[in-house]
Amino acid sequence: MKIATILGTRPEIIKMAPIIDEISKRGIDQIVLHTGQHYDKEMSDNFFRDLEIPTPDYNIQVGSGSHGKQTGLMMKGIEEVLMKEKPDIVLVQGDTNAVLAGALVAGKLHIAVGHVEAGLRSFDMTMPEEINRRVADIVSAMYFIPTEESAVNLLAEGFSHENLIITGNTVVDACFRHLEIAKKRGFEEESLADLDIENMDNILTLTMHRAENVDVRDRVTSIIGALKELSDMNIIFPIHPRTKNTLESFGLFDELNDLDHVHIIKPLGYLDFLLLTSKSTLILTDSGGLQEEAITLDVPALTLRYNTERPETVTAGGNILVGSDKDVILENARRILDDEEFANNMKNAPNPYGMGDSAKLTVDAIEDYYERGILDIRAPEDIMGSFTRKMAAIDEDITVGEFESANNSLIHMVFDGDRMRFPADDLKLKGMMITYDERE
């Protein structure tokens, strides 16, 4: 068996590192392709070495550009590699243009696609990421899903539970794996060493880069207003160049930079940032991935957004959506700082993304599919059978697997009277409502 992994951005590299490592440990043939949409040879090669994984076999170096141009160049480069290497499955992760390009190319070449972190939905179609993740799910053959809630998203869109594998999120594996690497080497960024982070109290780590925040004067002004009043916290702000330029154009950068309790520094490397996150009292962010890392590292998070594709972090109690509302930001930040019980509840929120064995479960499933011949994408040889779509209330003591076997059917949705449930084979259905297809 040969597995191809397509990577485009640093978050993808971070989250796929545990899977690449697991594939290597098992001696499975693999290739890694880097699209290079944010490509810098020296930085990228160093990054792979920092994470203690091999550098990619291919770099197609598409660089930056419009969505259409970038995706088209990626598809051309990816197609050439896949036609040469002929892998049995192509793994893509998340919701970037590399995911879109890789999934489309592999699908059209009749190569099975495995979507890692499938099923996330913000339900905001103005986000390019939402389009990318939805299209990738359409062409995938295997879905490696972080939570039951994400699985229910796919069930609601008509996907069969037979191909949905709830693995947890590799962000947990990655945090545990990479934090150990970070601790061994300590802080390498001089600006962090100069701040003496190791002996600093009440650290608030801030990231802010999304256009809906930084490009809207009213929103960014409101956020900065909250930061001004959080003078009892040490705010560490690794600032994105685009965010800095926007703040300067609004005349807000110097106003923020002059505050004694705000420490604006250049963007950090991943390992330095992970170590900083682990030492923080509070995370204030508009990042998606950082919401996952915060709950994994037991750090309360306030998210500067009005929706999130990581709602499980909110439901679990480790993350609160505060938008850009100054009063809401201040109210929750002060509760975390001043109310020990409230802060501990957020810190101890159960991690919805698993225990750190996602990479193992993912590769286990791929090996199982390969051995059973399910990865082969072929034109159908049998005439399509008909089915009847039904709904039923279940009164008997029966599991999903038993019901499907007894009724020659496929269950789609399960409702327990309170919430939708994932139809795992061993789920007991008594007292629940189901929708299912009965084959004829």
C-alpha cells in the first residue's frame, strides 16, 4: 500500500505530522507533497526538521495568488505527481486550497481521498474555507472526523455512516507530541526570552488576523478598547504583518503599542507559540486551530468571532464566543482572571477531540479499508438496486448493526429525544427515532 499526503500550510503540517509519523513507524510506503502556497524553502525545511518528520518528497512551490490561480496551479502539479506515484489513497487535511486541489485531482483520477478533520461546518458560505471543506467532503471516500457533532453534520448532508470514522482530532496528538519537543529546546525567539515569559503572571496571548475583524474599523476599535482596560494582564500579541498594516492605516497601532501591559512582537514559530500558549492564563483569538489547541492544553479561550466551525469547544465549556464586543470581552476575561471556580471549569472542560490517539485510529482504518479492497475506486458492475426511505420509532431492544442486518437497511439519522446521535454499530436504539433506507 502507498499513501500520499498533501500539505499546503503550516497548520496542515502540524496536524498531519502525527499521521506521517505513524505511517513511517508501520513501514507503509508513503510520499509527502508540499504545495508550497506559503512556501519558503529554508523555513519550510527547517519546520519539518523542528517537528522531527522527513522533508517532503515533492515541493510544487505554487506561491501566493488569487484563489483561482493558486488552486489551478496546485491541481496541475498534484496531478503530475499522483499520475507518477499512483498511490492507493490521498490524504488531505482541513479546509485550505491545497485540500480543495488535492481532493479534486485525486477524485478525478479515481484515487481514494481520505479527508482528515472532515465534517466541520461554520455554515458561513462567505468563508473560502467553508467552500473548500464542503467540496473535499463530496469527493472523499474516507472521512476521519474529530467529533460526533461533525459526523452528524455529514449525516445531515446525506453521507453514509459506513464511511465515517470518528477518530478525534490529530491536533491533540500534535499538541502532546510537539509540546514535548518545545519544552526540550525552550523559547528560541529573543523577544520572548527578553520578556522573561517563564516568570510572567496573567498572560493573555492574543492572535487576530481575520478580515472581518481587522479590516472593520468599528470592530477592531472595540477589541482594542477591551485590551486597554485589561491592564492587570500581560498581553502578548505576535502580530501578523497584514494586521499591523491595517492597524497603522486606522491610526491604532501606536495607541496599542504604547500600552505598558501590551507586548507586541513579531510572529512566532510554531514551537515557541505552542510553549507560550501552554503558559497562558487566557487565549483571545479569531483563529480556528487555536481554539482546539487551547482546550487541549487546558487554557480558557475567548474567540473573537460570531460563529465557529469548532462548536464542540463551546459546548464543552472551554471556549466562549465573544465577537468583537468590548463589554462581552471584558466581562468574560475578568471572570477568568477573578473567579477561580469559573476559570477552573473552563480549564477542566472535557476535550471533545479525543485522547491523542487519532493518528493511530486513522492509520488503522486505512489499513482495514485497504485489506478489504474498499480503497479501489471502480465503475459499478451491478445494476443499481432500489430502496425506500423511511422513518420509524424503535421500541425493541436492538442496536444499529442488528437493525440494519435484520432489515437489509442503512440508518441515516438517529434522534434520542434530545439530540442527534451518530449511528455507531453498537448504539442501542430503543426509545429513539430513526430515518433509514430499506433496500429492495
